[in-house]
Amino acid sequence: MVGLAIVLQGGMGVCARLKWQPADVVVEGSSLNNPDEAGGVAIYSQDGSIIVVTGHEVEVSVFTILGQLVCKDSVKPGTSILNINSRGIYIVKIANVTQKVAL
């Protein structure tokens, strides 16, 4: 994860340099997780970004494969995108759902 230097402070809504944005993107392929088992939340990866589609507000945490927190924030209903633009494997945690995402 070269080039992903992030300094984080404790607390909710923690994202340094990276921010979840509402998105109007067309996601390709099927969800990386089973939305039926995840309370209707779907997780996708596309073009160096993590995309979350949800019908209700959820708290999303993204970690590097080494366990370093990249971003922790609330995501509003709809489609949201986190442009990481750094290759690697990330862990996305939403409520009781944990999903590995390769970018």
C-alpha cells in the first residue's frame, strides 16, 4: 500500500484524505457479498474504488490487510464510493458483515 500515508485521529467519522461520496455510477458484475445476508447492503470494487449500495444509513469501516484503519464513516442510503486509488487488499466491515476487497 505504498503512497497511502494516512494519519488518523480517534472517534467516529474518521477519514483522512479519503471520503465517502454519493455516487451515480453503474456498478459492473455481482456484489462481492450476499446482500440478503448483509441487511440489503451490497459491496463492489471497481476502478480503484470501493462502492457500497444500501437502502439505509450504515457505518462502514475500511482497513488495510494489515489491520490499519483507512476510513470509518457513516454512509447515507443510496450508492456511495470511496476512491482509494491504491492497489491492495482491503477489509470492509459493515455491522456484522466483513468482506475482503481487492483493488
